[in-house]
Amino acid sequence: NNNNNNNDNKQSNLQQMPHVRVIAGQLHDVQGPAMTYSPVNLWDVTIPASGSIVEIPYPAHHSCIIFCRLGSVTIMGDDNDDDNIQTQTQQLKPQDVAILELTKDTSSPSMLQLQAQEDNSSILIMGGEPIDEPIVQKGPFVMNTKEEIFQAYQDFRAGKFGQ
């Protein structure tokens, strides 16, 4: 009995990608369940076979971070000037992070090209549309100004946090 019932999986054209869990954002025709205020991508990707090379389209105008959870993955560099994401080849091991830089040409999606160096390598691909706002962080709070950070601490201490 042939189980390839032409379903092609809900994971769309990712035949080489054995498992992608879309948590937020969209990959091909799969929409993640997380509701966000601005366009955000969070994809949990597992590549089961060492040596496998996979290509994943990524919105060229989004910031992109790759975090290695398990195993080892190489982010393949691209010397192609037409590519929208500029990166040099770099290998990630558990807990390593790669921040990919965008170029000015955002007319078409970029391709992330990844190669597993170990069986069952697992990564998180995260990012989203840049917000182009100032960011101030102190402790657990992230706001736009120092004044907002000060107010957040006051609200927290007064028990009004989250109200």
C-alpha cells in the first residue's frame, strides 16, 4: 500500500524538510497558531539526517535569527549578489545563535540554506518585520524610552503591572 496519497503534506514543498512546526507566521501554506501584533516568524525545524541540505524561503524584509537547539547545523553562505540575506558560511552548535543581516533589495524572498552536521539537528528560525523604533531594556522590561522603563518599574512595585 502506497502512503504517498499525493497529499504532499501540509508542510507544502518541504519534501527535504522532514519536520517544520510553524509556531508564528507563515511558511508556504502553513499558518502558525500564535497571534502577533506585527508580522513575526517562529519556526521549529528538525533535520533528521546528517548531511541533508534544506532550503527555506524567508521574507527578505524581515530580520532573521537562527538558534541551534540540538545537534549541529551549517548556515550555507551565498556569494550570489542577488541574494537578500547576506551571510558567511557558519556552523552552529547547541545554544549558538546566528543573526543574519538583510540587504536593501527586498523585492523577493530569500532562501535560507542549511546543512545538518548531525542526525536530528534542531533549530529555531525567528524574526519579523523590523519595527524601526528605539528600544530601551532594563531587567525584564523592554520599552521605547527610559521614562517608560521607570514607569514600568513604578507600576510593577505598585501592583498595577498588567492592568
